[in-house]
Amino acid sequence: MKGSRAGKENATMPSETAVFAGGCFWHMQDTFQKLDGVLNVYAGYTGGHTKNPAYNEVVSNTTGHLESTVR
């Protein structure tokens, strides 16, 4: 997944990873960052057939990617 990262670091707590894809990742990223217990949020793209697509390519619906966040 290619993207940007924001979050709270805490190496002492066990954690799990989940990928959420749907709509605009900026809105999902903001929502997840506000949840208690969320350590990091990464926004980017998942799936698709174009290697390392740019944002404009993804939103043109020609790469097969979905905007997503990893929590």
C-alpha cells in the first residue's frame, strides 16, 4: 500500500492490523485517528493493476485501485 502515515506511537501494546477501503481516504483517516486505541493510520491505495499510481490516476478510475486506510 502506498500512502501517508499519521498516528500515535506505542511499542509496548500488542496490536492488530486492518485495511479499510471506501470512499475518500482523507475522511476515513481523520475518523480513525480520533478513535481510542488506534495507534497509527496510513492512507493510500489498495488493489489495482498500475504500479505506484498517483492520486489523479486513482481517482480517474483507470487503475483499479481503491482509496484505503490501514489501522
